[in-house]
Amino acid sequence: MTQKGNKYGIHRVIAPQGVLTQAAQVIDNDMEKHYSNEIICDVISLNVDSASFTQIKGACGGDPERIAEMILGIVGERGKMQNPVTGSGGMFIGRVAYIGEDLAGRDLKVGDKIASLVSLSMTPLKIEKIKQIHMDIDRVDVDAKAVLFESAIYAKLPDDMSEALALAALDVAGAPAQTAKLVKPGDSVLILGAGGKSGILCCYEAMKRVGPTGNVVAMIRRAVQGEELLALGVCHHYIVADATRPVDLLEKALLANGGAEYDISISCVNVEVCEMSAILPVRDGGLVYFFSMATSFTRAALGAEGVGKDVTMIVGNGYTRDHAEITLHELRESEKIRELFNAKYI
């Protein structure tokens, strides 16, 4: 009988002992080891977390060969794709190669194509070859294998859209699904980094939820992005600003909301030191949702305290119930967003 591992993958932790795989510095990525409660996949592509890929690209001067070397180096050293600077990972799509006997009752079979919905920062990964790096969409095509633990979540890839389209959307599935839970009719909502995948989908969900009395304002870096969002019908107004400059952003954001502070802000930016731009425009008693993995929660907590802001700050949990279904439904529901994603992210 095949040996059973720990539900959360602790049996794969090499160092330091006593932590979960996300916090571990090194995990066991030996794919010849088969446990009765693991799934092993042949990986097709990695979608590297936006904050992580941006950092790696900058460190490598945008050179694809150096980026490939750095990714191989990280995985070779750690047994997983976890950026040592940002701490974040990403996700993968692949084909199921092995299902442990204890998981045989799941609605899954060898050969099924799935997307992992847990971070690569905690997923045992072994890369044999990097085939191609898609610089503009943070995707890396590989020959590789990865392990999903008993506790891991995943989604079978849908039949009505391409693998690349599903991967692009599922990579950020937590953001729009959380937006759907947080935003209420009549809310004023500020979305930072609204021009990216997560930002567009958050705008779409926010518009659905605020109703005729709400206000959704998109913060972007270039006016052309704002016009694109208006044409999609996913925001009422946009502002062009730099999220690393909170005072300037605050002035523009308040002007776009009739001078009033916001009920909710959602940060989807992929660079550091943007915490106060999400906090300052929100009223006391309001919500700040940090989906960005570039967020420093120390800076956020101390920054809010320093300016006397009594706001509820929410960690950008990439999982919420039914998040994959909600996000894929958005692509089915909005032909315009589906066309945009097909044009930009695959």
C-alpha cells in the first residue's frame, strides 16, 4: 500500500521543520515519490504572480534568458516557484498524471486538464525545461511536474474556452469573487491597478453590485486604459495616477467621487509602496481590500494608524468559495471582457 502523506503537505517540508510548505525554505519535489493522498500533474504552463514576475523581469533587465535562469534557479533551490523577494508564486495548468488511492473518489481522472488554485509558493514543482516565456502576460510554458496535496483546490478546465484564457482568468479568481462579496448597492468603490486582469474583473463585479446609486472609479496609469474601461462599461469614471504617490492620488480620487471619501478601495497594483494610496481615500468605517501580493501589511497597518484611519483592512486571500466558477462565469457573461482577455492575455 502506498504511504499516506500529511493532508497539508508537511511530509514534503525539508527545511525548516515544523512549518507548512508555503513558509518552508526548501520542500521535496521528488516526483518519483507517490503518496496515497497526492495528485501529480504534468505541467503545461505557469502563470507567475504579477508582483513576482515584475520583480524578476526588473532584476533580469527584461532578458528572457536571464529570467528563465532565475526561475530555474529558484525552483532548483527551493523545490517550488516562490520568489524570495516578494514571497509569492502563481499557479499552473497541467494534465493529471497520478491520483493517489485515497483521492480516487474525487471527480477527477488521469488525463484531465486542471488549473491549480493554490499558490506555486507552496506547490512542489520540478521543471525539466522552460519552453517559452510570454513576457507581457507573466506566463511560462514548461515541461514540468507538480504536486497537489489532499487539501489543495483546483478547477477542471472548461470546454467552452481555451486553456490560455481559462488560465488568465483563474490566476486572479480570488479578486473578483471577493469583490462580489464585499461591494453593496450604493457603494463608492475605488479600484487601484484597474487596467490589469484582476482590476478589470474587479471593476466588472463592482459595477454589477453598486447599482444605479453607486460609483466605481478606476485608477490606471495611462488614459488609454481608462478609455478602454469606459468602453467596456466596467467603471463610471477613471483617474490617471501613480499609486506610489498617495497625496496626488488622493486628490484625484476624491474629485472623481464628488469630494467624498470612498466606502471601499481594492488594490490590484503589482508594485510596492502603494498601501497608503488604498487607505487614504477610504472613509472611517470603510473597507480596504489588498489583493496585491506586493502589499506590506506592516506598512498598511502602521500607515493607517499614523493617519488616524479607522478602516477595516482585508488580506487578499486568493480563495473564496466558488471563486473559480464566479470568475469563469464573468467571461461567459461579458463578451467584451472575453474578447479583451483573448486579445491581451493569450
